[in-house]
Amino acid sequence: MNYKEEVQKGMDLLAEQSNSIFIGQAVEYKGTALTHQVKNFPSSKLLELPVAEEMQAGFALGLALEGYLPISLYPRMNFIILGMNQIINHLDKWKAMSCGMSNPKVIMKAVVGSRYPLDPGHQHQANYTQAFKSMVKNIDVLELICPAQIMPAYQKAIDSDRSILIAEFGDLY
Amino acid sequence: MTPEQLKKFEEDIAGIYEKGKIKAPVHLRDGNESYLVNIFKDIKAEDYVFSTWASHLHALLKGVSPERVKQDILEGRSITLHYPHYNFYSSAIVGGIAPIALGVAYSLNDKQNRRKGPRCFCFIGDMSFHTGIVNECIRYSIGHDLPIVWVVEDNGKSVGTDTEATCGIKTFDLFNQLRQLIKDYQCKNCKIMYYEYETRYPHSGTGVFVEF
């Protein structure tokens, strides 16, 4: 079982969902490791966004309100922290704010920057998974460190009615 | 509802609040009722409305009954009223509602980027209007001509802070810049509106009982 292959199977599973849409930086243009994971998906399922992580995080919530299954991609863990205002203050609390009447689901994926063969320095290597876990109550946070975890995590992301953050590791791709 | 009915609704809430019967912050407005009544004449039942922490009047004009809005306020939900059946949402986070409205507006276009029918109306206060996140969202909506109407509600203050003195930029000048951009890009769907008003209430509460 190979980490990279399992991740691709998981992404393919997400793409098979009729209402899924992959949003973020470098989904329609080349640029990051995530580009390779979506390059074979139909263009109608890809939406390139400006580098504006908070906008992207809130945008995803809005898409979900209208019936999309947004897969919001962040090429680095240190990028997603710029979207935390939306993730913590809105997505995590939306169901409670609406007394259970509205429950938008967003699938998020962030990648901890790889250390080899290029060392990107202190900022891109950061892993804030535990911090995320401590700040959310209604979003599942899954850290994928071995291949056997991957497909169950992606299946859960589809089956659950809760939003989910999947943390992957560039060094394992 | 008429401006007079809206004003009376807020006065009723203010009276209850001052008796200490609402155990949560309330954000009352005054002086903008006529503007809102005019704006909501253009808002249809299927349209989305996204609002701020001061959303009582917006909810009422979207069609939610005064009894229900009042009940939610009494139960402590004034600051984040949500009525999904009316396509109505609000947030207490400065500027935070803008990208959510933007995502919905994107969804309201079909695959050929043509409007399917409903529109979004996103209400924002003047300090929120100066924030980076709101400007990112407005620019994106202009660039893609999304079906969204941004409504800037300028009472000159953010809590008690003088918005223009603090930002150093006049809110109306910022509005004019974006309005010009909408003209330059010949947008058919994306619009921006602006009105100024003075409120007699403080940012939160009534100045009596307790401040949030």
C-alpha cells in the first residue's frame, strides 16, 4: 500500500461525487503537489481562486449552503491558518448558530510541507494539526500518517454530515 | 413593514433589554428604516440576504415574522440571527459574512456564468467595508460579475471608533472607487449601494443596563 496512490484514490472518490468541486490555488494551474492530484478531473470540477485563504474558506461555506460539496485545498498547513477566521468562527459554529437548521459541510485538506529533497525553512514545515483539534468542536481533524488511514478518512469525509480537515504530509507523497 | 413599524419594534426590544430581561447583547439601529424599506423593495423571497450583528430590521424586511425575531432576541440570539428558510444569515464577525455571501453568489450562476435567478444581498458596516477581506470579496464579485449586491451601511462608527478618522480614508470615496470599477467592467449583475445614517443607540445595548 502506497501513501501517494492511496491519496489519489481518495481524491478520485471525492471527484466521483456529483456535487463535488475542488477549490483553491493551483487546481487549474500548475504549481503545487496538489495540482497533480486533480489534473485529470473535469474542468467543471475545478475552481482556481486567488491567493486569499480567508476568502476561500468562507467561499467554500457559501458553496456548501447552495448544495455543493466543496473540497477546499491548501497546499501548505501554514497557508490554512490565514483562513482560520472562517473555519473557527463560522464553519465550526454555523449549525449551532442556526439552531441546527443549516449544516453546510466542507472538506478541507492541508499539506505539511516536505523537508526533502528541499528544505523550505521554518514556515512551510509547520504542522498545526493539534492546534486545529483544540480549537474546533464540530469539525473532524484527521492527520494521515500512514497509507492504511487514507481511504477510511476520505470515505468518512463523504459519509459524515460534519466538515472535516484532512492533514497530509508532503514528505509521504 | 413600514419604517414606523420597524422603529417601534426596536423600541420594544430596547424597553425589554433595559429591564434586564435579555441575557445577551442586542445591537439596535435607528435612523436607517426608510433606507432599508426602499432597498428591500428590490429583494425577492428567493434572494439571499447576509447581514451583520445588527440584523433585526433586515430579518423583518426579509419576511420573518416580528414574533419570531423577537423570540430569538429574547432567547439570546440577536447577534447571529439565522433563518435558512428565508435564505437569511448573519454573523457577528467583522467582515466575516462577505466571503460566505460570495460563495453563494458564485453558486447562483450556471456553468456558463449566467444568472439562474436569485441574487445575494450582503449588508456591511462602514468599518467592515474598509477591511481587506471585504475588499477582496467585492473585487472578485466585480471581476466575475457575480449576482450580488453589496450594501454599505455607514453610521461612521465601528463600536465607538470613528471609522474615517481611524482609517484615514473617507468611506464614500472607497465606495466611489468600487462603483467606478463596476462601471468600468460593465457589470450587469454585481452592484454596490451606499447609505449614511445616524443612530441614537450605542453600538450595543441602549446605554442603560449593561454594555457588551
